[in-house]
Amino acid sequence: MSTDSRPTAPSDVQATIAELWVYPIKSCAGIRLREAELTDTGLLYDRAWMVVDAKGDFVSQRELPRMALVQTAFRMGQLVVRAPGMLALHLALDAAEGPLKVRVWDDEVMACDMGDVAAQWFSDFLGPDAPAGLKRLRLARFDPEVRRVSSLKWTGGREAVTQFADGFSLLVTSTASLADLNARLSAGGHSPVVMERFRPNLVLDGVEAHDEDRIGAMHITTDDSAVAVIEPVKPCARCPIPNIDPATALSSPEVNDTLQTYRQDPRVNGGITFGMNAVVIEGDGQMLRVGQSVSADWSF
């Protein structure tokens, strides 16, 4: 993009990046990073892999809560996957085997199969407690030649792409939004929860609770004085996954029950929301780091 995207006047909102998260395998545990490369599809390696059933349909913590216990880490050009009682699975970041047709929500795309060893690992860990149709699982890798386009309805007709995320490149939340929820949980006699339950990519500091709902394009000043631009486009309607404790994979209803009392959003037909789905407007290849400045204007 040839035009300069820097705001020309003081912005309504000034914030900083408090946390950066990637979730290499969809619905498995995330990795908290100090820095992450921004790409057109979101943060590098975010939702680049996905567990699928024998038909190629994606599976998640909705069906298999124990996916929360699958930990990932980047080591020496590999994705290292660990889970209780399992030997570590080592996957080269550039590895892939034959083609595999997969489905994520309404999108059917060609992906890359990660082979029998990875398939056996996930089947061994998740299969014993899985419903009958989910005993045999495989691991797929997103094919970078595929363009999976986000909903044009929510992007205003702009073509934005993502990998295996539910629908959009990034999810943005704030520390204040979580603090507000935890205050309400405490008032109801419940324990506080961690941000991992909401699976964000960018967590903002320096804003009020749920200000992320009300801002337009976010301009992030990167270390070389360039600007990355990320635009929130759709409130994130919440399924039962926030009720699942990422440390134990056990579910209890208090998180969504509490959100139900104050977070019903008419923009998504009254669904309960927490955080905003966002798309990348500018900044492919820029490095985002914790502490970087974020500016935006209100967008009501």
C-alpha cells in the first residue's frame, strides 16, 4: 500500500500491547510471546495446524475438552507438542505430507496431512475419551497456497484472509475487560479466570473495559517506526470454550453464565461476546512486540 496510514491528528484512544498469543494447533493451548511476526493471515503460525476427524472435519474443545492440555512450543525450527502421559511429538515447521481435504465451519479447503505418526499421537491422547466418531484423528497443516477469505459482510467487502481460525485473522481483547469479568465473578463467589480461556492474539492495556468493541482501525507503531494497521470488524460471539479451565480441561458454567448477564450483543443476534475479531489492513512482515504503542479512533 503506497499511502501513509499514520493518523494525521491525535487519536481518541492510546494503548499498548500487553500480551501476544499464538495458537499453532487450533483449539490446543497457546504460546505467549514477547514478539510475533504479523502476516496477512494474522500472527505467524497462528492456527496453522488443525486436528480433524476421519471425514476431515475440524474438532475442538467443544467436542474434546482435553485438547486444552495439548501444549506447544517452538524449538530449533520445530513445533514441539506435549501432553500428559505422552512422549513429545516433534514436527518440522516446514513439514507436510500428502493433500487432505478439510472442513472448518462452512469452508472446505485443501490442506496438507501431517502423516501417520502425528495422527497416531493425537488419536492416542484424545481418542480414549472421545465420542465414537472421534476416536481416529489426523493433523492437518494449512496450505499457504490456499486463500481462505473472511466474511465479506463483516469486512465491508474488503478481502481479508485467515488460516484455520474460526473466521478472522486476529482476536483482540484487553486487560481491563478481563479485570471487569473477574470482578463480577468474585462478586458471585467464583474464582478469577485467566486470559487463556478467551484465546486472544493481541491483548491491549491502557483502555477501559471493552473499549476494543468501540474502536476503529488500530495503528501499531513498530520498532522501525513503520505502522501496522489492524481493524476490528466483528464482535466475538462465545461458545462454551471459555467455561473450560485450560489447566485441567474441566468445564463449569460460571464464566458464560456471568457474561450472559451483561454481554449480550445485538450485532450477533444477542450472543454473548468477549473481544473483537480483527483483520490485517497493513503490516505484512512487521514485528509486533509487547509494549508497542497502539492508537485508534472511536467507531460507534
